[in-house]
Amino acid sequence: MALILLPHASSLGADPVHVLVWDERQPKQTEAYENFLGNELAARLDATAPDLELRSVCLDDSEQGLSAENLEWADVLIWWGHVRQGDISPETAQTKIIQRLKRGKLNTIFLHSAHWSTPFVEAMNERTKVDAREKFPDPPSGKPIQFDFIPPAGRFPPARDSLVTPAYLALKRGRQVSMVRVDLPNCCFPAYRPDGAPSTLRVAKPSHPIANGLPATFSVLGTEMYDEPFHVPDPDEVVFEETWESGERFRSGMIWKLGKGKIFYFRPGHETFPVYKQREAVQVIANACRWMGK
């Protein structure tokens, strides 16, 4: 089925938040999700959050699930991708998602391995360019600063002791900065471990709407580990910190503004672990949809 419509069950009277769940639908997901991860998440949100209205689409749908009708309908886009990240082109991400995001017409939630999805990478690149120009404003007189934005060579994890991106090299002519080389964010991290060991999530910002109704700490019963440093621009807010008994840590709930839009990255997951069947994980995502969609 190209498009799954989940009926709106709201009895609250207010307009529902329209949530488009996009999933790569990798066959390996069926180890943990009988009907794919995106469909499972959409169904659980529909069952527990009557103020949300859900559509579940996938990469193999018409227009890769990113039709103008779907995107104009959506207030929030939830994205899951893993092994087919490159099937979405930068041009598609920019024209269909990033431009809407910057105008405040579409807010975005990226889950776990979507850190390397094309829309997330493009969003982080755009945010880095904004940050660079704020960090190095043009001088009041003279020529504007020249920026050279250098993308990573591809989707390769960084070494533990490598330069953390985004990174800036500013060069002067006389007393003023005239050129800035900016290494764009790698959007990855130096270590991961897909063994399903549990983690502990700590609410770092209890007052944030995304943390509404959650305990101060809770366990993710089985997940893949990612370890800092995460090569992304400094977030505007960090809502969750995640740790493992073996010592790793990660900023697992990060928020950025881009133009008039919002981006939320939520780290726990893996396609073979049923993280999105866990009540707390679903609540985090429902809270994020409400906060972004109103």
C-alpha cells in the first residue's frame, strides 16, 4: 500500500497535529516490528495521542513518500532511515523538506540512524552556514568575508581523535578576518555498538514540553550504543542525556532552530530492537509532535 491513513481519533475539539511518518522500511526491521518500524510507531502514536493525526509512508511509495500533498498536509515529519540514506538526493531534501522547514511550514523529528539521512545532513549543513555567518560577521567596512564550506568526503565515521566538525579556520588580511574555511558537520560519531545493551536516559531539561510526563530517568531496555562526540552544530537545547554501564554517553535529545522551523533528534533505537514499542520512547515522540505542531 502506497499510503496508510490512520483515522483521527481526537475528541478534544482542537485541530489535530498532522504527523507524516517516513520510513525506509528495511526488511530487517521485521525482527522487531511485524509491520515495519514506521507503521508500528504511527499506530502507537495514533492509539495513545488522540490529538495527533497520522500518515505512514515509505521510500518505495510514489515520489518516495514525499508528494506535495503529503508535505503540505503535514505539520511534523518523523524520519527513519538506515541503509538507503543515499536514495534521497540533496536536491530532493532541499526543495521538498529544508525550504519548508526554514519557512516554518514543516518541523522535523529524526530518529536514531537518521543522523545520516540526507534531510538531516542538509539541515545540519544549513544550520552550520547560519552559525558561521553569525560567528564571523562581515566587517563594517571593506569586503564581505569569503566562506569556503567543505563537505565531508562521504558517509564515513570519524576517528576518535579527529577534528570535531563543524570546524572553522579563519584567515586574516591585516587585522580583519577575510576568509573562513568551514568543515561541514560529519553528522556521525566515533563509536557504536549494536549489542542491544540497555541504556539510561536522564531528563536534562525537565521544564521542556518534550519531557512532559516523563520520569527524571528511565531505562531504554535494549538499544544500539552511540558514543560522543557527535559531529553536529551546537544544539540550542539538550533535553535528554543517555549513558551506558560501560561508560559511553550521548546527547540523545537535541533541538535546533533553522529559520522559522524546529529540528529534534532523538537517538535511541535500532531496527532490530523494539525501542518504539516502549511507552517512554513513544511518549517522547508524541510530546515532540505536540510541541512542534502547535
